[in-house]
Amino acid sequence: MANKMQQKAMHYGLTINQVVERTEQIQEELDPMFRALKTALADDQIAEMAPVKFTETREVFTTRSEEYQELCARLAKGTAPARLMGNHKLLVAAYQDFADGCQKMAASLHEDQTVDQTAFAAAEAQQDDATERMSKYLQRITALV
């Protein structure tokens, strides 16, 4: 029978695994839409995108960014063992930056089928930076477990 500290560590590990797994699933879903947007932006073809496709992309980005916020809240509520607390807090902060970047990207897609390209690029950079930090903190947590 695992003691309370082992149970806490196991529960924390499960929470992290579930959040990471769902995040990866969402990213796989969003990637084709993101690539289509990036290509249309690079080719100055946003206005030529099918309106249904653009609207669907906007709605899915918005919905999934809300889900990222929920996942971040779930991660923040996770009770990390004491030796992981510092990295846990850094991981939560990085995930929050990631989720916020996703919301900013969704907000850069306007109903009139235009894109605030400055905001889109800044959101992409924010997500990239946050993803690197999340990876680093996850590696540290894994090494300490």
C-alpha cells in the first residue's frame, strides 16, 4: 500500500499526464487549421478563404482556447509534492502564458474575415515561448520524480 506522499505524487503525475495528453490532442486538431491560416496570411489570401472555413477556424480556436484555460486551472489545482512545488508553479505560469497566447490568437481572427496580423504573430511567439518553458519544466519535474 502506497503511503500518503506516494499517493499524492501518483495523483499529481496523473493530473499532469491528463493535461499534457489533452493539450496534445487539441494541438493535433488545431494544427491543420493553423497551417491553413499561416499559408493564407503568407500568400495574402485570407479574404479568399471560404467564409465557412474561416468562421469554423475562428470558432474552434475560441472554443479550444477556453479549454486550455480550463486545463490550466486543473493543473494549477494539482497538488504537487513539496520537492516539485517550484517547478510546478513555473509550469502553471508557462501554461497560463500558453493559454493566454491561444486566446489572443483566437481574438486576432475577426468576424469580418480579417486577421490582426500583428496580434496573430505576437500570440504565436507567446505560445512558442510558453511551449518551450512548459517542456523545460515538465522535463525537470520528470527528472525529480
